[in-house]
Amino acid sequence: MFVRLDITKVSNRHIPIAFTLMARQRSSMRKSPGLTFYKLMGTGSGKTFTVRDADPSHWCVLSVWETQADCTAYLSSKPAKQWQKIATAQAHIELEPLSAKGTWAGKTPFGNPVPEKWDGLTAALTRAAIKPRWWREFWRSVPPVSKDLNASAGLITSLGIGEAPIGLQGTFSVWQTNESITAFSSKQKPHADVIARTHETGWYSEELFARFKVIEASGTFAGIDFSKLTK
């Protein structure tokens, strides 16, 4: 199993086309050979997980493939070329699952990887479907965690991701090591408090947490040259 995240930056005049691709590719992506799971998503700062976080200039495609060849071949596919045509910049990250817990749309897209020691470049993905009755309390809890995340040692970059502006929220982040993610998730008080509160209230109707080896990276995002990360 191989996973990739492709982030595309577009100019203001191409934002309407990006919205159109988000809608049309939900069906056209299904024809891709070797594709087992995919999500087309908008992005945001992740500071509050509300509509005001939304960044209409950046869009991403998360995809899961049977083989690395299928994963790499995506860049030559029609859906990928449609994004390339309107891009002012792109970043591409190829990943292998290290751990995964939970479901996404009722599926386990990253399987059940056997835990192994990994000290290299690591990515983390969190995704949750938030019950409407808990939206307000969830939003109140986000800013302290976001501030703590962006000040964490070992963090290279992060972005908010979502299938919808409200209720279906997530984060994707890249870290220098797997240990740096563990230090943030288990030792930083704001994050630990949110985890405890989640267990108490049952904020989510569905949730998923996953970590990945970063196998290959290229392009640019947020001023970072991703090609230098895996050298």
C-alpha cells in the first residue's frame, strides 16, 4: 500500500476551476488503475477549523494505491494534469503507513500496519467527523492546540484539510522524526486536554489517526522546498 498527498496552489482567477475539479473528479478519479481510496479536499490554516480558516488558493488530493508504481503514475493521469494546468505551485508527498487507528467514511484506508521503529521524516494525519451538537465546544478547544502545534519542536509544516468547510475536519503535518510527533501528542498539555475531553464527551461520530513514513517529496508548499526534505 502506498499513499500520496498532492497539494496545488492556484491563482485567484483559477479558484472557480478548482471548485469545479473538486466536484467532477469525485467520479473521474474512480477510474484510476490501482486506486483503493481517495479524498479531494480544501485546505485551511487549522487555527480554528471554522470557515474563516479556509484557503481557496490551496487544494489537495489524498490517494491510496495498491503499488508504488500506481502511486507514482498518478502524476501522469488526466486528473493530475487538470490540477497541473491551473497550478502556480505544487507539492507531492509519497507515504507508507506506519500506524493507523479509526475509520474514514466507514473504511480503514491505510489498513492495519504492523508497528515498526522509524526515525526518519514522518507525516501525521488526523481526521474527524464532528457531531453538530459539539461544534461550538470543539471550536473553542482548537486555538490553544493549534498555537501549541505550530510552536512544537520538530514540526516542518502543517495544514488543515477538510471535505467540507464545517464538521469534517482534519490536519496533515510533516515532522523531522516520529518521536517529535509523539512528544507533541502525549506531552503538550493543550493537546492532551482535548484528547481527554474527547473521550469524556464523544465529540466525534468518526475519527482517524495515522502516521506515515515520508518516502519521497517534491515541489514547494508554504515556502518550503519539499525536494530537500528527503535528501
